[in-house]
Amino acid sequence: MSTAQLPSKVRIVEVGPRDGLQNESNPVSLDTKVELINRLSEAGFRYIETGSFVSPKWVPQMAASGQVFAGIERRSNVTYAALTPNLKGLEAAIEAGADEVAVFAAASESFSQNNINCSITESIERFRPVLRTAGEQNLPVRGYVSCVVGCPYEGEVAPQKVADVCNMLLELGCREISLGDTIGVGTPGSIGDMLELVTKQIPPDKLAIHCHDTYGQALVNIYTALLFGIGVVDSSVAGLGGCPYAKGASGNVATEDVLYLLQGLGIDAGIDLNKTIAAGNFISQALGRRNGSRVANALQPLAV
Ligand code: HMG
Ligand code: MG
């Protein structure tokens, strides 16, 4: 088949240690988090979302993110990133030595209120000093837009709303925008319609795709995004995850499954699939559950 339209390289943003673990209700030990991240860097990941500096009352599992940053073996060719919803979070991320931070907005008002306790406009105003201070420190900032096709409170989301929030984040100085199907309701139909409009206003090399797999559509949605020229894919080892403020949202797409897809398409991601599966089996065992990656279960099944 002709793959002329597809990017020749894809950068994986591994979000398992943050988006994956943030939703775990039982505490995950510091040692386990640190070992997971070290195994991921050893497998070849060059971008690992390592934690988030948010209110510990809102997301208790991320409360020890500073200790996670202090405990990992840092590799100079890896970006260890963190979520920062406000200046307080940014200050903590700088102190922890994060290489990059991310602000997170939504394309739906209700999700914004439920996730970060403010409207979309207020969130942009809150991010302004975060971007300014990060800029003074030469710290790159990624932007997230959640609910790009569907919202758990409002249902369908209009593509223009997504483009508007992306534009606001880019104007603030975000280096890249990750488009999140937070509750995994998208299909190539709705994701395609959204990307059709968004990529007319924003070049695909400024965009990443972030799919949750609630309805089993994540891989085909990612494939759709690749066809639109998007070359950055967020994924989570062993398919860990969910969002505490998106009821019913299952894990992110499993990184192992994305790597298998990319291998099949002849696209280089520079990551060792077998080591990624071993890292996924490690964290699945630590959490006492089956590995959420179909590819991992096919290639290195865990006895659980
Ligand atoms: P708030 O209650 O409106 O904030 O929460 P506040 O400024 O009034 O502060 C309340 C308390 O939180 C105070 O403490 C602050 O000091 C503290 P108290 O005086 O009550 O003891 N606080 C903080 N503590 C630590 N770090 C901070 C911080 N900020 C305030 N940075 C806030 C507003 C944004 C803080 C809160 O709503 C929050 O932390 N939300 C985070 C929610 C979250 O992490 N959600 C998951 C990540 S988003 C996601 O998963 C989607 C994504 O994956 C993409 C996708 O799938 O679509 C990215
Ligand atoms: Mg997410």
C-alpha cells in the first residue's frame, strides 16, 4: 500500500506515568513509579510525562511528583515533562527540574470547570503568567486541549471550538498542542471532521494526537491523524489511565499497540517494542492487573 501521505517518523509522548497513574485509586509506591520511568527511558522513549504539579486534594496520586523527579535516573536525551495548571505548579515543576511543562485547557466549558475549576477564558488568563515565567526560564510549554470531539457533560463538541482553544494556546506561546479525545468517543468520522477543520487553521507539525480507548477506536483514530500529517502521538504503556474528571473514560491507547501499528506502516519511532512490553508487564504486575495492551498479551502474555 502507498504510505506517501504518512509521516516518516513519529515521536511518541509516553504519558503512562502521569495520565496512566493519576487515575489509580490505590497508592502506587514511589519506587514503582521511578522504576517504570527508568524502564521506559531504557526502552528508548525520548519524552516521558513524569508527573503533575496539581492540587494533591484533586489528584492525590500525583502528590509525590517532586520525589519521582528526584528519584529517576536522568538521561540527557530524554525530556521529562510535567503538567502545571498554574504558577504554583510551574514553580514546583521548575524546582523538580522538569525539562518541559504542559498547561491543559478544554474545548468544553463544563469539562474545564470540572477539571480545573474555571472557565476556558479564565484558564487562558491563568496560563498567561505560566507561559511568561516558563519563557523567562527557557522552559518549553506544551498545551493540551481536552474533549476535542466529545465531552462527558455536554456531548458533541464543535470543531471550531477546538481550533479556537488551540489558537489561544499557540498565541500564548505553547510549542505544540495535543488534541485529546479524553473520553475516547471519537471515530475516524468525528476525528476526521475535527482534523479537517483544525489543520486548515493550524499546521499539523504543531499538533499531537492523544486518544483514550474507551470505545476501541483509538488506533484507527491515530491512523486517521497520521494521514492528516500529525507526527506526534501520546500513548500510555500497558494502556494505563483515564481521567479522574471524565467519568467512564478508560485508559489511553496502549503504547505497545501504537508501536506495533507504526512498525507495520514502516514508520520509525526509535523505541524497543520488547522492552516496552516488559515495562508494561512490570507496571501491570505492580498494579495486580492484566496488561491492557493487546500486542503485549499476544507477544509476552503475563500470567495473572
Ligand atoms: P482550585 O481549588 O480552584 O485552586 O483548584 P485554588 O487556587 O483555589 O487552590 C486550592 C488549594 O489547592 C490551595 O490549597 C492551593 O494551595 C492548592 P489549600 O489552601 O486549600 O490547602 N493548589 C495547589 N497545590 C499544589 N499544586 C498546585 C496547586 N494549585 C493550587 N499547582 C486547580 C484549581 C487547577 C489547582 C485544581 O483544579 C487542580 O489541581 N486540578 C487538576 C486536575 C487534574 O490534574 N486533572 C487531570 C489532568 S488533565 C487530563 O488528564 C487530560 C489530559 O490527559 C488530556 C486528555 O486526555 O484530554 C491532559
Ligand atoms: Mg488523557
